[in-house]
Amino acid sequence: MKIAMIGGVNIPKNGGLEMYMFNLAKQLHKDGHCLWIICIGDDDKDEIVDGIRITSLKTASGFWSLYGFLKKATNMVVKSKEKYDVINYHRFYFTKWLIKNAREAGIKTCFTNHSFALDNPKHSFIKKIALYILSFLGFWGIKNCITVSGYGAYQLKSRFGNDSTIIRGGVFVPEEKDDTDILERNGIRKGDYYLSISRIDPVKELDTLIRAFKKHSSSSTTQLVIAGNIDNEYGRLLVKEANGDKRIIFVGPVFGEDKNTLLKHSLAYCLVSRSEGFPIALLEAMVYSSICLVSNIPANREALTTDIGLWSEVGDANSIYSNMELLETGKIDSKKIKEKTHGRVLLNFTWQKSASYYINFLKSL
């Protein structure tokens, strides 16, 4: 099957949506399908990455620029000499006004919703109202919807009335490889650090995580490692919140074996977000048998079960620190939790399973 995916930014090096698109495409390519990803980029570029054609289109910020990107990407697929079977949009805004040409060319269309921008706390009340209206217009009348979690499917139905098929993200089983030198480069103590790898955004509640970590006594040698691009307003706020505490280490964006090395040797992985679509970064931690310190939100509960997560309330630094104390004082059975965590992700959340569900969905269109 020939499948075009449209959406995302700077794939493969970006956030959860981009990881979902690229990793699903990688598995589909392994299974013999032809994939073309068209995404927003800093420059116009066309390349082959892991057998997948990725076309980046330089696009200005703003909703109308997004419309221009989606229109151009759609026309590229329709006019391609290759006859594509499906276009999968990973954006809902504007897409229903763009699919006529695709359908006239015999190309089926579907739409994947990862999360709702209006749930992000960084937006003002007025902007959230505007986002709701844009979302309503975007979702109205749309069929062939995919959501990435059970809670996402519930939200889509209850907010906008759309039915959807759930195709969750997953993980690849990691190969045994040598560690990189990322720990040494950053002065990180193996097995004695809490780890967060994410987009640096207020919805991730990383300021709350820092406040929780700083409740450790000044004599504690345990560290907090935050991976992600801090070159934005929220990132600068986090650096200010850390207030020069040398135990809090910002390592910037991490990919590939650097990321795997960090996951392999952490004391615990932290995802204390206010909202998530379906947290692929959490699944990647689980496949390394990480202890997971997480916020009590539906997406995290869907990935973990109550007995293998250390649960905190959103925005509550005290409950996060209480879980850190439980772990550090040996009051939980870490070995048993790690085994159950690893087993759960391999049984339920692999890209091979996701790709199989996805192809069955496309065949049903």
C-alpha cells in the first residue's frame, strides 16, 4: 500500500506527534509498504530516512500558513507520478476543505488527532475559545478519524461528536548497544538521576517537577536530568526555577543512542504532564524497565496500571516528592515493578501491533 502522511514539524527530530508518525512509518516500511511523510520544516528539503521519503516544506507560523502548507502538501500527493492509495492527515484544521481533489483522484483520506491544543495551559481564555471554534469547524462532518488513546476517542466524541478508531503508539524492542558518553559529558551519575525527556512546554508541568526535586536536602547527591530544547520562554523559566542548583541538569534535545543511554540508567522516568495524547516517551521508558513517576491523568493511566506507576496529582510538588521518597528509601519493590512495566509494554504497545491495526483500518475505508 502507498501511504502519504501529512503533518508534524521537522520529522523525525521533534515531539510526540512526530515520533508517532515517523515510527509508525518505519514499521510500515519494514512490512513492505511505501511511505511518504510531508511535514513543516525550517527549509525546503527532500530526503530518504530509514527508507522513508520525508519532504519538509518551509512554512511561516500561524493558522493561515498552516492552511497553505496543507494545501501544497495535498497537491503534491495528488499530482505525484506515484499513485498513492491513502492520505493520512495528522492535522484537522482546514483539511476537510482540501480533500476534494484527493478523492477525485481516487485517493482515500483519513485523519489522526493526537491531542487538543485548547487543553494547553499556556493559552489564554480568549485563545482557548478561538481554538475551540476552529476545532469545531475542523472536526464537523469529518469521517475516518483515528485517535491515539481511549481517552482521546472519548474526548473527540463528547466534545465534537466524532467516532474514531484507536491506534495507539508503541515502541521498538531496543537492541543491545554500547552506551554513549552523554552521562560523562554532562556529569550525570549513573542510576542516581530522575529523567524527563519531552517538549519543553507548560503542559508538561516541568516547573512543578523542579520544585518537587528541590525538596531534597542540600546533601542529597541525586540529580534531575531534563532533556529538551529550553530555547523558549518556558525553558528560560525552568532555568530560573532551578536557580543554579547544579544537581538539575539541562542536556538539550536528545535522540538515538544518547536518549537510550539516558533511559537505560535512570533512577526513574518522570512524566508529570497536565495533558497528553498517548505518551510514546513514557512507553520508551517502560521498555527499558524504568520506574515511572507520573501524573494521574487518563493517558498515563492507559499506558500504566495503578500498581506499576508512582502516581502524583497534577501540579502537586508535594505528591511528586513523596513518591521520590518512597523510591529512594526502598519502600517499594522496584525489581517487581520494573519486571511488570517491561512486560506490559511488550505485550500491549509495540509498533508492530500498531502497524497491523493501522493497515486493517486503511483497508476498511
